[in-house]
Amino acid sequence: MGRSRLIYRSTCTDTFITNEALRALVSKSAENNRALGVTGLLVLSGDQFLQVLEGPDEAVNDLYARIIHDARHHHLRLISYEPIAENYFDDWGMSLVDLYDLPKAAREILMRKYPCEGDAIQFPERLHEIYAFLLDAKTICLSRPWES
């Protein structure tokens, strides 16, 4: 059985759930993903999601199939799907990074490096920039600065 990494982006529907319900959903997803051997990161900026999933091919494919049919997302766009030998997010069962929750200093780092529209950080378009963005978000958030 192989392992893969999948990255997609989507837009929240207008009827999306509250921040508290979203955090509860992410917590439950993290628990389910750990049982499947899947790790990853979910980044939220305004109404935009960027997510990476890593793990056994079948588990990653099944999760993405469920996401495709999840009414809370629309305009899904598969960015990358590739076999992997090494996980970038193996220490993240599934974590949510809401860019609005970051303290000013952490947000400013990302805002200087990546495109912005108003006060919303925009996700990059090119694959190498998306990887850089995800790894930057992971690095900034390892310290959980929103809890300070």
C-alpha cells in the first residue's frame, strides 16, 4: 500500500457553521484521521479553505471523496495529488489554522510574504508557493500563538 499527499482548496458555503462548531468538527476529524493514519493541516482565510492530507492512498482518497460531497464546500479545486515517501505534516493529526485568529505579528509575517485582499491573506496559486505557505503556516502555528 502506498502513501500520498493531496492538497485542495475550496470555498465555504453561505450556510457554513460557526467557529465553535468548525473547531469541534476539526477535533472530531483529527480523531478519525489518526485512526486512519492520515495527517494534515486545514487553513482558513475568510471563506477560503486550503487543506493538505497525507496518509495511506485509500484513506486519503476516501476522505477526499467525502469532502467532494460535503455541502459545506463549493468550488473545490484539486491542487496536487502525489505519492510520497515522507510526510510534511506527520506531527499534525489534523489541525485548523484560522488566519484571523493569529496575533498581529504572525499575521504580518504571512501578509508580507503572500498576496492579500483587504485584511484577508490570499492563498498562492503556484504549487511551490502553496507548499511554502502550508509549511510557513505550520511553523508559525507550532507555538499556537493564538493561545498567548
